Amino acid sequence: MREPAALLPDPARRIVDALAGLGDLEIVVAAPPHGAIVAATGSAAALLAHFPDDPRRHPLARCLAGVPVEEEVRRIAETGAVTHIHVRGVPVRDASGAVIAAVAVLADVAAQRRRLAAAAVLEAAGSVLLESLDLARVAQLGAELLVPRLGDFCLVSLLAADDELHLFGLAHADPAALAHERPLHDIFPLQDRAWDVLQDSRSRLVADLGPLDPPLRELGLRAGLIAPLIARDRALGVLRLLSARRLDADDLELARRVADRIALALDNARQHAEALRASQAREDVLTVVSHDLRNPLSAITLGATVLVKKLRDAEENVAVIQRSAARIERLTENLLDLAGAQAGQTTVLEREVADAREIVEEALALQKPLADKKGVRLIAGLRIAQAPLFCDRTRIAQVFGNLLDNAIKFSASGQEVAVDGDLVDGQVRFSVRDHGPGIDDADLPHIFEPFWSTVRGGKKGLGLGLSIARSIVDAHDGRMIVHSDHSGTVFTFTLPLAHAVDADDMT
């Protein structure tokens, strides 16, 4: 606060000294006869400068004339910018009643309104974001919170499982514009800065967006900001706000605080979804146990009963019991593998050097009784003479067992199931092909999901085999894909060689 003028009467000087402790208020003190400002806090003096009206109508002049003032006045700054100031002033009198000073408390009306608007946005965020636990819906609600309160466009993009940002929420000040603007979201400004924001977790203000692509020019976008969406130290995505007006540090701070609330709501939605998936997984496990284990258990019970009654047929019934027991063991292992994967545990491998041809031949031998019973021919087309794999032999046998079991199941009597193998780019590429009814295009993206069920050729597939098979291949640094059409289905997967194989070793 300025030091009061030396000629300021003692009572007014005491007023100034008392006001010195109120630094959070914009206060001015003027002295007669000409209204000279003798003390001011902050930018109060500047707020009352450059009034174009009659000087006698100036709020301080009227206070010094003995009239209390409370009004909103229009101010034109030296730059030509117009603001509105709320002024509340009172004259200070001595014992004789003479005016010895004028004291005024000032408030920038626009700033005050912005504070109230910001408080309203934050209050709305606290209630609106609790309306849904759906991730996409929360992202959309978050985008709508800031438009048109703060800007003209708001885009909320979230990190997906592929570590890429995908648009989940988009709001425009003119909802009708979304009908043709939504496909343009990838070329909206600031997309290229998203990873910088996610890396250092700092919001950014861009005062000038610069030249825009032709489809965006007509929108009149001028400035923007980008804020990270982070909850529990985990980056969830980014919020982009674009505006046709200038944005400042206050806008950035408000957007950051809203982004924090959106991130918290998104995290709640994500945890809710995970809880639902865990609950569904438990139900699916019960379904698998009741569905897929019931049949082999019934076969074991029936085979044991027949053994008791007809010992002469023991050999055939013992084979039934053995196959059913092996089926139950494989299902149990799959359930344990899935439980470990859902708990975040990596597949444990006991690697050794094993010959690819031997693994395939053993897998075909194990599946031959089932294929013979179904009338399906198993064919090996291995175009490799020597292919040592550094792998978990038991696990890779499990992969072949799951794929062959699946192929035989959906094959008709008289059809073939072929296992092929060749060397490609230092890897062994295997394929298991059937000539069954194929898989619908709509089902293919889900075929490796645990518990996914589909109907092929009137038969419903339900289980974990494909999901577990791919997780085992992934653990070996390999890759599994599927291709299917009306002529059948082929599962292809690769495994790295234990060492390089010379071309002379290939046949």
C-alpha cells in the first residue's frame, strides 16, 4: 500500500494504516480537494483510471462531495479494452463533519463473474459426473461440462489397451455441428501434443492455434488448451478444449481442475467395469464347469458301470475313461491358467530344446483316437527336417491339443484336419486347418476371448482352449492368428527357433 500523503489528516492516515492489513481487497483512499489517490491496494488505482465521463461524476469525486456510492461503472483501459467495475465508496468525516477522505472498495465484475462461473462448473462436475458408471458416458459428460462455458469444442480421448488414444467424448457449442464434424476429430488441433502432456502430466495453454486444415477454418477456432486425465498416478487420457475466443491462465486452471474430476469419475467407471468383469468371470467359470466337465464325468461314470457289468468289454471302456479323464485334466489346467492370467500372473515356462516335428507327431498321436471315433483323418504336412525349439514342451503340446480338439469337434465325418509346419524368417510357423463350417466375421474379433461362445455348424463352442493357447504362444514370444471362411478355419502360430537353421536343413 502506498504511504499516505504527508498532508493527509491524522484520522484518514489511521484509516489507511488499518486498511493495510486487507491486502486481499482492492481498496483506494482519495484526499480532497482534487481527489488525489493517496493509498491503494493491488491494482485498485488502475481500475478507477481512464473514465471518459464527466470528472465530477467520478465515484471518488462524489464521495469527496459527501455522497456514498455503490454502482457498476464502465472503464476503458488505455488499450481500449472495456471492463465493468463495481464500486462501493463512503466519505470519511472529521469531528466537525468535514470530509477528509474517501474510501472505496472495488471489484472487477468480469473477474467476479468468472469466479462464480468457475465455481458453478466445479459444482456441476461434482454431481454430473456421478450420473453414470459407463466409461464412454462419463467421458461424454465431461466434454459437455466445459462447452459452451469455457470453449466451443471439447474432446476427451482415452488410452485403450493398444496404448493409443481413442475419442470417447465430444461436445460442441452448436450440437447440430456434431452431425458432420465428428469424423474430423483426428485433425482437430493439439492431437500431436497429447503424448507430451501425458509424459510430464502438465496442462498446456496454446494462445494461437495457427493455420487450421480447411474443414476446420470455418469453425473460427483461435486458442486451445490440453490437460491430462490422471487418477491414482495412472494416465487415463487427455482433454482438449478449443475456443474461438482468447484463453488465459484462469481458463487453464479451471480446465485442469475439471480434468481432475473427470479422471476420478473415469477411474471409478473403470474399477466398476473391472468388478463386473470379475463377477462375470466367476459366473462363466461355473458355466464351464457345469457344461464342459459334466459330459466327461458322465462318460467316466457310465464306463465304470459298464466295466462292472461286462468285464469282457473292459478295454474299450477303459479307453473312454482315459480320454474323459484327460479331458477333465485339460479343462482344469485351462481354468488354472485363466485364473493366473486374470490375477496378472505371467505364464510360467519350463523351457528345453525340443524338436518341432516330434511335438507335432506326439500331438497327432494323442488326438488320433478321438479323430478315428469321429471319422476325421489327421494329416501332417511338415516341410521341415530339423527345427529345434527352445520351449516348454508340455505347454506347446497343450496348444496343439486345444487346436486339434477344436478342429476335430467342428469337422464332419470324412473330412480332414491338417497340421502344417515350415520355416519362415527364423521362426517355425505352424497351422491347424479344418474344413468345417467356418466362423462368422462378426465372431472372429472375439474368438480368443475367454468364455466367448459361438455357434458353428449347429454346435455351440464354449470354453477356454483358444484363449489359453494364444496366451501360451504369446509367452513364447510367438504370435497366433485365425482365418476363416465358408471352406473352413485355419489357426496359425509362430515360435522362434532355438538357433538359426541352415537352408540345407529344410526340405
